[in-house]
Amino acid sequence: MKKYAGKDGSGRSAMKFVILMGVVSLFADMTHEGARSVTGPFMALLGANATIVGIVAGFGELAGYVLRLPAGYISDRTRGYWTITILGYVINMLAVPLLALAGRWETAALLIVAERIGKGIRNPVRDAMLSHATVEVGRGWGFGLHEAMDQIGAMLGPLIVATVLYFKGTYQTGFAFLLIPAILTIGVLLTARFIYPHPRDLESTAPHLETEGLPRVFWLYLMAMALNAAGFADFPLIGYHFQKTATVSTDWIPIFYSVAMGVDAVAALIFGRLFDRKGLQILIISVLISAFFAPLVFLGGFYGSLAGMALWGIGMGAQESIMRAAVATMVSADKRGTAYGLFNTGYGIFWFIGSALMGFLYDFSISSLIAFSMATQLASVPLVLLVKGRSRIE
């Protein structure tokens, strides 16, 4: 097989791949996170209630996460990593500008779910490809850098929508503007495919983790992160709360989301680097910090809610960097597509259950919502400690 660099240049070539895929994610998140910053208020405007918003958001995550298992498994069996990744990105990117044509909440709901499905198809395969490069630059740092670039886009996208709303544009106009980064996403992705047709060649020394299936520590880790997912409120519900209570004005809702994405980017870099040095104990610290976003977001005023969104961003940054990096250290190279797909499927099922339940609880008792959110996130800590004790990640 063709190698992209000699021994001395393998790290540079790997870093270039991480950065190039980071640019893809930057434009992609600019597109779909720009839309997600207002999908809650947009669906409310079209007549949906909090339960519907919570179920649609959760079901979108569920559908996307469930499809990650077959996508990852097929990629391992066929080695068609790029084909599956490109398909996912195309679906993911097309769904967002089409929201500009939605006139009913049912139509918007279908497109929101389609966007999540596209993301679900491409994510485990993309992460498997990234895992081959991150072994050369540091697992935590590689995934953290990718997540930081990802979240720069997630920060800029909501600002684009906020600017449109500031100048008295509609939600539909904002969705239409997001067609530009959607096209750029596909363009850069095809460039990456041309330059790096075989990303697996970036991993010169793949670890041999011999096992009939996936190791026990992987399943324990999945249980821990599933609990964390169940207690992590999706932003459409948070945005719905901001609009319903007028805690945050309509123009400021996407800005709050943008702030959270900015914190996410910084947290991913910091926690990713610390993970390479300190291991899974950094994940525990991040959970203990982010678990307190719920009371601030759902009970706080303007500034309390802003602080809550910062904690929410810390949790997202840690999840998207440390969680992905840890999986790569537990599973051999030829099973990573399957492992990422399975991990994300379980994660998504619990995300859906948690999102739907929190949407239901919101309509009846915000205090119960907060208690559920905090309890389930903190319940993941003892399991992470067990993983730490059994894993080779110190």
C-alpha cells in the first residue's frame, strides 16, 4: 500500500489529515449547528410544544446514532470508508438549507431527523479514519484539535443566523444562508478524499488487541457514557425554554449557543491535551463540572443561563474529544469502525430516552428535569472509575 510519508514525516502527514478533516467539520458544523441553534424556537413558531420538540430532537439523535452501528460495521467489512463518509455528509448538508422551505412543524421535524441521520452515517467512519492519524500526534490532542475546529464552525453558524435575525430576517432566510458553508463542506471533503485515499496507512504501528469481540472495558465504558448522555439536555429544549420564559430574547438565543460552542472548542483542546497526560481522570473532572449546567440554565436569569451554557459547552467539548480518543485506545484498528458505530448507537439510544423524558418533565416539573439531569450524569462517575481501574489508560 502507498504510504503518505516516510518515518520522519508520518507525524506531519497525520497532522495535515487531522487539520484537513477539521476544516471539513468546521464548515459542516457552521451549517448544521447554525440551524440547530434555532430549531427549537422555529418549531415552536410552527406550532410544536415542548414535548414534541424534545421527542423530535431526541428521535433525530436516536435515528442518527442507531445508523452508526451498521455504518461502522459496513466500513470495517468493505473498507469503503470514504464512500460512506461522503454519503453521510451529503445527506447532512442538504437537509439544512431545505428547512428554508418548511412551512409546517411536521416538515421541519422530518428534515431535522434527516440531518441527524446524515451525521450518524458519516461520524463513526470519519472517527475511525481520524483514529489512524491521532496515534501519531496523540489521541487526546488529535481528537481535541479536530473538535476545536469543529466547534469554531459551530460557533460561527449560530452567529450567521443571529445576524440574519438581527436585520429582521426570518428563520427560513437564515437556513438559506447556510447553503454556502454546506457547499464548502462537500468541496473540502472531496479534496481530502483525493489527497488521502487510504487514511489507514497513516497508522504505522497499530496496536494488537487480540479478542474474539470487543473488550469488556469497552462495554463498561459505553455504560458510563450512556448515563452521561441521558442526562445531557439537547439545545433545542434549552432554546425552547429561553423563548418560552423570555429569559433570553430571540436574537440572543443563537448567540448563547455560539458562546457554548466557543467554550466547547477551548475545552476540547485543554481536556484533549490533559487526557494524553493524565488519562480518564480528566473525563471524571469534566463530568463533575458540566453536571451543574441544568440548574443554571433552567432556573437562572440572563447571566445565570449564560454561565450554564458555558458549563454545557465544557461537557460537550470533553465528550467529543476525550470520549472518542478513549475508544481508539481500547479497540484494535480493524474493529474501530464497528466500535465507534456501536458506541455511538448505545450513546444515542440513551440520549433519546433522556431527551424525550426531559421534554416530558419540562411540561410538568422543571425541578424534576434538573434532578434527573444531574443524577444521571453524576451516576456515570463510579463507572468511569471502574474503567480507569481496568483499562491500560492511566
